[in-house]
Amino acid sequence: MTQRRDFFRAAGAVALGAATVGRAAAAVVPEAVIRTSPAMEPPRAPPDGRPYNPVATLNGWTLPWRTKAGVKEFHLVAEPVVREFAPGMTANLWGYNGSSPGPTIEAVEGDRVRIFVTNRLPEHTTVHWHGILVPNGMDGVGGLTQPHIPPGQTFVYEFTLPRAGTHMYHPHADEMVQMAMGMMGLFIIHPKDPRQMRVDRDFAFVMASYAIDPGSATPRTSEMLDFNLWAWNSRVFPGIDPLVARTGDRVRIRIGNLTMTNHPIHMHGPHFQVTGTDGGWVPPSARWPEVTTDIAVGQMRAIEFDAVAGDWAIHCHKAHHTMNAMGHTLPNFIGTDLGSVAERIANLVPEYMPMGSTGMADMAEMGMPIPANTLPMMGGSGPYGALEMGGMFSVVKVRDDVRPGDYRDPGWFRHPAGTVAHEVTDDAPEPVQAPAPPASGVMLNVRKPTGHEGH
């Protein structure tokens, strides 16, 4: 539920940020909007200013602004938050305005924006506007381009947005801790002409990685490699929103990567085009077709496709990134008879159950006990049973009857008769061994190079 809070209404409580931005910036700070729900807010149409086609932030929302003397004013609050990763697990994170990632900032190229940042963290912070050309003193690198924002203070950033594109924001102060705790968000700059790069559905999310031990709730911020939760907008499957569209819609998905590794994002069904990168929009003549696009650390990609009816999986193609809370030291028992060993261990540990002698698929359905406040490695159920997925996984749900502006989950796809893979009930013929190829009978003569006889 959205709540409204006013912070530092007195002008004297405002500490000017990286550079002096004029007397207008020292006026009353706009109220801060706080939202803690992980449900996706429908795209928010702009209340004033230039028109644009808003984005749908998966499990997120767009930050409102007020317009003052032609400048759009936003208010970010850096603070501890509690984020539900999926039903059954919450985490103690840091974020903005009640959520992690923070709310999406949307504006239009050429807009002048003024962004107030209040620090409610226990340590100092800053905000870097990732990929946006701003005056150097507004770039948000603590100690280099500005003083740090101490706890309890409000700084202000002000700049003009030079061009359209998909960008991010995050701290440039104690980055290892603050980003590992979930401090990040999307910054979408729309074209001046709303007809340019227009699509019917425009989704956006940023990827993050977390190391949260089963049964705990706070990330291990010093982790470099062994992450066990791979998230889209600080959500993991089955908690990630579906991407709902109407058959024939032109759909865009904007993806940012602030994890510690690359992610090959693969979508089933219709092929897509890569239409945007960190550097902006790709001209139509230079776009390339893909079914998987690899997104490196710190990069973003925008992909577009024409929606085809069905439930199409979309996920990272690194297999461990579609699992939750997994340990990486499990031995491989495939092909091993654990029966007698399991019986003896069960006498000592009553809840013990052997895992992995025939693979791990049965774990998705067995409902084995897990620590409180964690998630099974594989979860989610579909119309035909367990989906055996977690982490970076969702479903593009395309239907003929979805109305414009409707992003509600339409349920599972109803396949036309005769279009679902099914069991063969007739007796299958026995496999036939292919005959060995006949000997060619070719004689090979070997001739030594001249001058090497006898060697």
C-alpha cells in the first residue's frame, strides 16, 4: 500500500548536493512516496509534461514527481527495507522508498529533473546515474565528484536529460555492501516524440544476485562468487510477475544487469530483436535477431518481439540461476543405491532423506523440510505438474483476449486440441542397430619428406 510521508519540509534542512543548483532547489523538499508491496503497479501515465508511453516494472512501480517552475522534482529515500523474494521468504535489504529495487524513475529526453535524496541508512551514501551524461559534479561518486550524503541528511541532484534510453541508478559509496544489499533502480528516459520507438507493452527489470544462507534473512555482502539467489527486481520464481500481452502486440523488455556475472537471457517462442543497448537505441538497419541475448555486468539490453499466443518461458540460461537457495557442494549420487545407508542415517536423524540417486527432479514435488524463511531449490507448479524452476525465470503469457492496459495474470494457456505433446500408447518398435559401415579398402602410402630417410 502506498503511504505518503513528508521529510524535511524546512528549506534549511536541505543540503545542496554535488554542485549549487540555484535557489529553487533549496525550496521545500517534495514529499516522499513509500511503497512496500511486491505487486506490480500498472504503468503510470504522466500527469503533466510531455506525453510518453510508460513502462511496466515487474514487481515494482514508478516514482511520482511534482513539477515546479518547469522542473520535475523527485524524492528518493535510501533506507532499510524488507523485501519478499517469493511467498515464504523475506529478506532484510537496503533500498529506496520502501522497496528494493527502488522505484523506476521515468521522464522524457530534454526534461530538467531535480532529484532529492534523503539518507535513512546507518552509513553515508550517494547516487550514481548509470549511463546518463550529467554535469560531473552530479555523477554521484562519493569523494571524487561530491561529498558523501551523511545519515539523516538530504542532498539534491539537478540535470537535464540528454537523450532517450534505458538506464539505472545505484550508490557509488561503499558499493560492495550497498549494492549487495539491494540498492539499485531503473531510470527510463522516453523519446520526445511518443510515436518514436512505440510498442504496445514495455516491461522493465534489473537483475541482482544475493547470498542469503537458508534460515537467515540478511545477505552476506562480502560474497564474490557463491550466490544462491538470482533475482529479477529482487524477486525469484515463483514470485516473479508474468509478462502479460495480447496476441500480435509489439512487446519490449528492458533488462539491466547489476549482478556479479553475465546472464544469457533466453525466451521461448517468438524470436526477438535486440533494439537497445547501454549506448541507446539500435538503428533498424543494425538490429540483430536472437533467441538468447547475453547481458554482461553493468550492461542493459532492450529486446522486442511480436507476441504469439501461449505461455512462453523466459529465463537465464545458466542452469544454476534458475534455482533458489541451493548449495554448491552437494555430491552427485546418480546411479548409487542409498537405501541401506539412508536407513542407518535415518535411525540417527529421523527427518533424513537421501537426495539425488536418480537426479534432482523429485525434489520439486516431495515437499522436504527446509529451514524457516528460505525457499526450495526448485518450485512452482504449472498445469501439468511441477515446473522445477526458481531464480531468474518467468512466463510471457500471450492471449487473444487481453485488453489494452490489462496486466493481470490470465491463468494458464488453453492449448488447442491436438497441440500438446503426449504419450504414445501404441507399442513402439524395437530399436534397430545400424549396420557397421563396410571397410573402405583404401591403402594409405606414407612417404617421408626428402632428406629424412632413416629417421
